[in-house]
Amino acid sequence: MTQRDRAIVAALSALFIVLALAMTIPNAAPTGGLSGLSPSPGESADTSSGPPPIYREGVVSSPSSITPLTARTQADRDLSRLVFSGLVARGTDATYVPDLATSWTVDAAGRTWTFNLRPTAEWQDGQPLTADDVVFTVGLLKDPAYRGPLANSWREVSVSRIDAHTVQFSLATPIAGFLEDALVGILPQHLLASTSVTDLADSAFANDPVGSGPFRLVHWDATSAELIPASTAVQVAQLPGIELRFFSDPTTLAAAYRTGSLDAAVGLAPADALSLSKLAGTRLLTYPGTTFTSVAINVRAGHPELSPAAVRKALLQALNRPTMLSGVLAGAGTQADSPIPPSSWAFDPKASVPVASNPTAAAAALKAAGWTKATAGWEAPKAKVPFAFDLLSPDQASNPIAWSAAELVASQWRSFGLKVTHVSLAPTDLVARLGSGNFVAALVEVNIGLDPDLYPLFASSQAVTGGANITGVQDSSLNGLLVAARVPGTEAARKAAYSKLQGALAGNPVMLPLFFQDDLVVVDSRVVGPSIQGLADLSDRYWDVLAWRLADGR
């Protein structure tokens, strides 16, 4: 499996927001701060004298465990992204550029990857960073006791030290997107050799991390975190510092931004972000997202009513997805016609023809499939009573957008004549229902990522308990297409493979595509440098942070 599995296997990373926020926040690291550089809330930065102002960003989240392997919250992932570095880093247009590794090669079969490390690489405490640290980190990822979101990505990968600055990975299954996994932040062996992977999440290190990334964390507590450029970075940061301020809810964050005490606001609902962006001196950064929102249909043998592809296509045709985009997302997203994002290099619009809303045609398709429209609702073939089912979704507290989308889907299907009840569940309960196959339909979110790998989501072998194939689809012809799309090859060959795969999924939709939500960041007009591209995670907004700066004046 690949790194994309982490959102898929968990059925959907957004479901765990409530659990993450409920985690106890450990005591702040006892290091010094940037009080001399950062204005207090409500104050404007004074650029007339003294050091330049630092960049202040508000986030709807709080830290809990600041390491790449154990990050629980968005704030954890944001801080880990700034403090740690991987073998490679994100480049423009879903490319990868050197980071700790200066170069890499892969054999023709795509099984053996060799990375050459930067000889001058070092940790933020001045210790050298070597191949031993890479081997150590992979050892933690492969440890059977590790239950984190990255575990599946590394299960079939072995690593060996060639010399102090060379490491080699052997893949049991060739994966064209292995560089996506090489983004994972490397951990220091000299500081963690005596820490077990089960203790890492709540260790002293996770509270006061030492990385090799572009910024060093100098202080954090329940309200904020302060970072300064790290001397270990290859490229010098233009920002003199970053302050992340943590908020428990979007309303408080929006209010803080309005006072002028923040340069950016992250994690707002689409409507709130759009409203703030209308303020003078403010603009909106719109990053195309890769989170696929869909209605998963259980097509296992015990659920025959919705198993015919024609019936599922009719259910999709009965929905008005443009209404969802304008209402649920306030226009901040795109209609999904495939599990592949329209912004992806792998997307083929010819293979994923949009299905327009047409309840009349949907009704005709159901009748052609043997369904009967009775006064009380649609009856499945040979049934004497209307077919009734629940549409599961995350609860409103854990994921308000998914909940609202499910409300709208259920409402539109009821208007079409289906007897459907929207049942929202707490994250743990929903994951349990999906994992056990105890559902008929469920609105879910899956992070497809920038280098799509749909094998975990649709392959027959992944339909076992705990697997990512929650719909239970078993299709031998689809299995072959899934394998072909993930094997190494030229860009043209991979695009052709993805085109065939998208065509097959369009003909047999087991996850009815709804939309892809954009990631929105509200920024002050002084913020210069952020470049727009697709994000696999909101923390990827820092992919070009070394080029960011604050223009003079306010």
C-alpha cells in the first residue's frame, strides 16, 4: 500500500477531528519565545523600527503530539511539516524535489529505490543526520506496535544502509508513487533510540521536537507556537519567524483576524472564509483539494437491492450536485465525476463524463431495472414494500461539511421517492460500521492524494475486515486496471492506465462521486510568496514557505 492509505483505511481522516481535539495537551516546551518580535492580539505590527514582524497565522486546532509519525491534529501536522524534513519535498505541479536526499534512482522494475543523502545534513541540535537516522525511522514505521496512519504505507518496504549517506529501499510491490512516501519526516536516532514506538506519541520528544526542517520550534503552549528559521535549512527563509495561534472554533478565529492580530486564518468554513476575504487588504488563497466526498454503496451479497450498476447510476442521476457545491461549500470546490480530482495529472475528462441531474431519467432507469414506484416509495424488484435504508455520515460536531452534504443527499433522495433516513454517528461508531460492512450507504471522505492510488479503495483483496475497500466490490477486471495504474511507467503510460480505470469506475460506480472541497486560507495582502497548487493535506500549504515574506506596511 501507499501513503494515500492513511486517509482511506481510517475511513476518512476528517472523522477523527473530534477525537484529536479531545486529546489532552501536554505541558508546553520550556524554551524561550519570540516575545520581542510578535505583537500582542489586537496590536498591529510596527514596521517603523526594530526587527521585521513575524508571520502570524491562526489555526482551528491545537497541538498534541508533534512528530510526523504520531501527529493527531491539524496543528500537529502543521508544526511537523515546518520542523521536520523528508528525503524529498514537494515541488510545483505534484513534482518532488531534493530535501535530505540530493538525488535518487530507481531500477526498471520499480522495486529498488536508492537515495543519496546530503553530506552536510544535520539535526537542529547540531548532530549529523545520516543513513542510520533513515533506517531508524523506517524501523519505527514498520514496527508491529506502530498503529499510526503511515503504518500500511511501509509494511511491504525494507530499507538498508549502503553507507553513511546512502540508503536503499526494496519494495515487495512496485509502486510508481513511492516518492509520496519518501516525504515522511525523518526522526533522530540519537534522541529516540531508547524510546519505543508506543511511547513516542506522548514522549518528551513529541512535546519538544528536534528536526532537520526549515524552522525550529522554540516555544509552544495551549494558545500558540513560535518558530524561527533553522540554521540547518539549505535555503534561508525570508520570514524572520512564524507564530501559529490556536483556536478552538472558527468564530473566535474569524474575530481575531478581524482585529488585525493575524496575517492569515486557516480552518474556517467556506462561507466564513469567503466573508473574511471581502475585508479591505485581504485576499483568499484557494488550493484545490484532493479529498473525495462520495456516497459509498455496500455491494456485498447481503445487500442485493443496490448492487446493479444501473441502479446506482440512477441514484447518482437523482442528485443535484451543483446545489451541494453552492450550498454546502459556498462554491469552494468542484464537482466530482471520478475518484480522481479534476486538478490531478491523472484525471481524464473523456473517461469521466459528468452525470447531469435528471430525476426523470433516473426514474426511468429504476423502472427498467425492475423497480416500481408506489405511493409510499420505490419498491425493489419482487418486493411488496418500499425499500428503506439509512444513509450514514459523520456527526455534525466532528465534520459539519460532510454532515450537511449527507442531509442534502438524503433530502434529494426523499424528494425522488426513496425512503432514506440520515443517521449521523460519532467517528469511532462510523468507522466501526464501515469496517464491518454493516451499512447500506454512507457519505464518506477519502484523501486521494496528489499521486492517486485507488488500489486500496477498490481492490478485491482490500475488502476484508479492516481493509480500505469498504464497499466490498469484487471485480476481477477492475483489479487488473487498479494494478496497471499503480505500477511504474512513463507518464504517458500511467495516464493511459488511469484513463481506462476511470472509465471502468464510471461504468460501475460503487462510490457515487459528489465533490472535491477546496482548501481555503485567508491572508493579509502583506503576505507575499504563497503559490497555489493542489494539496494532499492542509499542512502542504507550507511547501514553498521559504519563499514567503511580509511586505512593508500594513
